[in-house]
Amino acid sequence: MATEPILAVLEVSAAQDRRIASSNALFGYWELTKPEINFLIAITTGAGFWIGSPAALSHFPWVAFLHALLGTVFVASGAATLNQLIELRYDAQMRRTARRPLASGRIAPSHALWFGVSLSVVGIVYLAALTNALASLLAALTLLSYLFLYTPLKRITPLCTLVGAVPGAAPPLIGWAAACGHLDPEAWILSAIVFLWQFDHFMSISWIYHDSYKLAGYLV
């Protein structure tokens, strides 16, 4: 009988450990999506949609606006996850990225693969079904260029920043396309603003973490 209180305490402790582990796993998946970057992506996508929408403010298509944001963020989240999977070995070597969910071992690579692919496919299909084909195509091209051009070039040439700025400047185009189904010159101007802003952003980061990038073999 004396052992019953002890067993009860152990059961409560085990239940708390399971809840903590589950919470940590969920937070790890949330981190994989890079929410702070997705916030900026949502802003630029929204700006493209808002300016590109032909509707008057009193008849603004809020539902379509939200669909454009959600679909784009899904694709961006998938791209962020798959990028971290591709760069897992290098992230583990840098102080700036060693605590990421994959690099730190909190999320298994196989789980991240399915998570990233699922988000990407859902986002592309979502945009095609609930906005239009052009927005979906732009999102797909952005995903592919980010993962298969920019990401490998980071270890080949410093010009990777120039290449990476192209998919980085795509969200205003996606938003604009979602709003009206085509791209006007103003859409490219918005994209150019984001394109040029990225150089100051990335070069500042590369200056601060120059030694870490060099250790991991990145050319910036």
C-alpha cells in the first residue's frame, strides 16, 4: 500500500514528460517553417495582392486575399523545411544554425522530408484551386529555384546571393497574380524593390557570421 503514492507520482511525472515531449516536437515543426521569414513573405505577398487587385476597396476580395497568403505561406514553409534538410550537415557546423530542429536532432530527417514535401504540395495545389494557375506556377518555380539553384550554389559561388534574391523577390508577383491572373509592370517594380533589399540583408548576416560560413564551406 505504501508504494501506491509513489506509483501515482511516477505516473503523473511520466504523463508530464510525454506532454513536454509532444509540445517540444510541435514547436520543432513550427521552427522548421521559419515563421519570422514567413511573416515577411506574407507582407510582401499581401502587398502584391492589394496593389494588384482591380476591385475597389469597398469590394475588396478578402477571401481570395487570405487564400493567396495561406497558399504562399504553405509553399514557403515547405521550402524552408526542405532547405534545412538539404543543409543539415552544414547547419550543424555553424553556431548560428546549430540549434535548428534538424541540426540539433529534435526532428528526424525522414519526418522533416514528409513534412516539407506535404507543405509544398498542399500550398501549390491550394493556390491552383483557390486562386489561379499563374499564382500556383510562380510558387512552384520559386520553390524549385530556391531548393535546386540557390541552395547548392551557396557552396559553389558567392553569386548565390544574386540567384537567391530572385525567388526571394517572388512573393509580390505571386500576390499580384493571385489578385488579377496576370502580371503588370507595377508587379515587377514591387518585386525589384524586394530583390534589391535582400542584398543589404544577406550581406549584413554574412559579415556577422563570416567565420561560421567559412567553416561550413559557404561562399558568401
